Amino acid sequence: MPGKNSDLHGNVPDTAEVALLLIDVINDLEFDGGDVLLEYALPAARSIALLKRRLKQASLPVIYVNDNFGKWQSDFKKIVSHCLKDHVRGKPIAELLAPEDDDYFVLKPKHSGFFSTTLDLLIEYLGARTLILTGIAGNNCVLFTANDAYMRDFNIVVPSDCVVSITGEDNEYALKQMAQVLKADTRRSTELDLSEFTRQAEGSTTETGPDEHPLRIYREGHFGNQEKQQRAATEGGHTR
């Protein structure tokens, strides 16, 4: 087996402690309530665009995590083209947040960006430990993605001015849940210090050590014990 490439064949940074996720922002909003959501989404899109620019200036990766809207033959470029050219409700948001050539994208079939997608693999190669989640809707796909990120032990940041739901009440409740249950940082995007998250990631690596990641320890311990038991069974002895 060939060794693991450290940079996805040269197409991504060697390491990136922080990654920005734009969830379902390329969206035609052609559904019931989409006109109401647009009113909230436009200001949020402007905040996301400014935050994205800051991450780009810091050479940090931007990942579009977008629904396929049930169209299994679609691809991300077709979704972008549809939202930019077909005079749909979501066109102003797509214009503000149109992907750039060095951005990454993951198409998702369900609510969470991690469910049945390559997001885990991409983040693993990037080496990111802090994920900044933005997008639509705060009480749905952003929340589901945050739940899965929390179960994977990521540091979660959900800027309150960069996520929207169909009602302000729903959005506030979702933000409160993410802050209290998922330990998410929900400060406004203008209050975020990106270098702070980098320092936190470096401190976490130093405390644990590159060879002492909890999952690595579990895997080595678990499979090491299995090997001992199998060897003992073969030799007619016992181990524990």
C-alpha cells in the first residue's frame, strides 16, 4: 500500500488548524418560506463573505458543504450555475458567496455534512481541529453538522451573525443549544480572532503529542489486546 499523501496530491495546504464550512449557501431558496429566509440570509451572507476573506488572507481553507437537493445526477458546478443564472430567489446569496478556484466542496445527501460524504477524509488530510460553521439553516443542517463535529471532538465555532433559520426564534434556540450542549463558540464573526484558534490547536497537539491521539491509543490498545488473545489461544495459554 502506498503511504498516505500529506496534501491530497498537492491540492490542499499541508496543514490547516482551522477550516471554514459554508453549509447550503448555494441554494435557490425556491421552497415555501424561502422568501422569508432570504431576508435573514442576505445579511448573514455578507458577514460570511467578510469572514471568508479573512480566512483566505490567513491561508486557511474554505469548504462548501452543500445539499444535492435530492438530485443524485447533479454536481456542485451545476448547482452553482443554476443559482447564478436561472433568476432564482437565492441568486443574490450565490453572487455574494460564489466559490473560488481554490475552494473545496462536498455534496451531502442529508442534513449533516458528515453523513455519507468525504468531509471526514478532507478534514483529516487538512489536519484541522477547529471548524467554523456558517450557513443555512441554523436549526437544521448547521445544527446536524455541528452535532456530528462535536462527536468527532472538533472545536466548534458558529458565528451568530453567519447562520440563519426561517425565524429568528428558531435561530436563537439553535445557537443556544450549540453553545450549551456542543460547547460551540457563538461570538459574532467580527469578534473572532483566528490566531486564537490556531494557538488552541497547537496547545492541544502539544498536550496529547502526535502519537498519542485518543483514537490512535484506542485502536492500538484494542487491536493489540486482540492479537495477544489470539496468540494465547493458539499456544493454549491465557492472557489478560
